[in-house]
Amino acid sequence: MSLTLRPARLDDLEAVATLYGREVENGTATFELTPPAPAEMGRRLTAVQAAGLPWLAAELDGEFAGYAYASPFRPRPAYRYGVEVSIYVEAAARGRGVGRGLLAALIEAIRDRGLRHLIAAISDSATSDASIALHRSAGFETVGRYRQVGWKFDRWLDVTLMQLDLAPDGGPPRGPGLQPGGPA
């Protein structure tokens, strides 16, 4: 088994949109209700990269296996040191280290940019227990839970909030953080 992690490219968009679209239509890891087209996923990829944040693709034995990215946590300036992380792994690739590799690479990329907080919002889904365990193994801590915040497939869904603090000593930031529309 050979796992390759690399920056996502425009030629990944069809696979990214297909994977995400399956989750939109059949799962609850996202609260979107209509699968975005590859062009919309391209707009999202471009926005993440324009912010100076990572969007990674994973290949397992040369085949697309998943993707992960970091996006600004909130738009207010005081939140400029935090990002939200998202990871999606193909069903056939789960349990094979893809999610772990993507998350580790995201953490290092965020650390390299001098940012501090990584937030994961994990909704009730068929994979939420595995996702919570994955994040916990990387040092994330559960910091809260939104109860019955999402309505999908005729049921209410909770969201578990997890956080990794890359500078738990509480010292001042090392850099300027994320800038609106610009790199970190």
C-alpha cells in the first residue's frame, strides 16, 4: 500500500465533487443538501488556496482516496489565528491511514503558517465515531456539542466540536494570522 499526499489540483475536482456529492446525498457528515458541481468545488479550492491555506489530496496506490482542507474559522479579525479542518475519505480507503495522513499533513501546514487553533465540527454520521477518534489521536480535545442543530433526512443531528491548540502556553501570536483574501 502506497499513500501519497499532495496539494490538490484542478484535475482532482471531478473526484472531489463525486466523493463530496455522495456524502451530501447519502450521509450526514455535511449539512449541504444539494451536491455542488465540480466548478463550485473549484471555486472553493481556489478560495482556500488564495487564503494561503492547504487543500490536500490523497492517493492510495495511485488512485484518488480522499481530500482535506483548512478554511478560515470565522470572518472576524480576532479569529484570524484559527482554521476549521475538513476531511473526506473514500469508503474503500477508510481504515487504511488516509485520514490520519491527511490530518497530520494539515496540522503541520497550519503550524508552518504560524496559526494556532484547528477546529473540527463533526456531525452525527456513520463515520463520526471514527472521525472523533482520529482527531483525538492527533491531540484534538472535545470542547463542546451543538445539540440538534442540523435537520437532514428527517432527523435532528448534533455536532461535536473539537479543537487542537498549537500553542497551549497562551503566548502571543508569532505572525499576523490570516488576512482577508490573502495568505497567512
